[in-house]
Amino acid sequence: MLETKKTEVAKIVGGRIRSIRQSKGLTIEQLAFEVGIEYTQLSRIERGRINTSVFQLFLISKALDISFSEITNDLTDVLV
């Protein structure tokens, strides 16, 4: 059950990152370069295939010029 929730949170967070990135007209390669990670890793994050660190999410939010909470907002609903 907890593993299912973990996967669900990763997919929601990744989807938000992808949506914001696309709305800003950035390619996955451009954002990955700004964050300092491989684009393949960013792709896995966006697809919810891996859980990334809070620090990595912080760097992604800064590169997207958004607040950290825009990525993580309302995640408590998933865990209830």
C-alpha cells in the first residue's frame, strides 16, 4: 500500500514538472542542463519512474522559476 502511494506521488510530482516545463516552452534537455542533471534522469522524474531528492526538486523549481510548493502542493490528499 505504501509503495503504491510512493509511486502515485512520484507520478503527480513528475507530471507537474513536465506540465510547467512545457508551459514555459522548455525542452527536457534545456531544463536538465539548467538543473545540472542528465536529460534521461529528468525524463524518469517526469514520468514518475524514480523518486528524486527534495534538493533535486528544489533545483528544478528554481530552474523553472517557480516556488517549491507549486511542485509539491496538495500531495497530502494522496496519502490519506
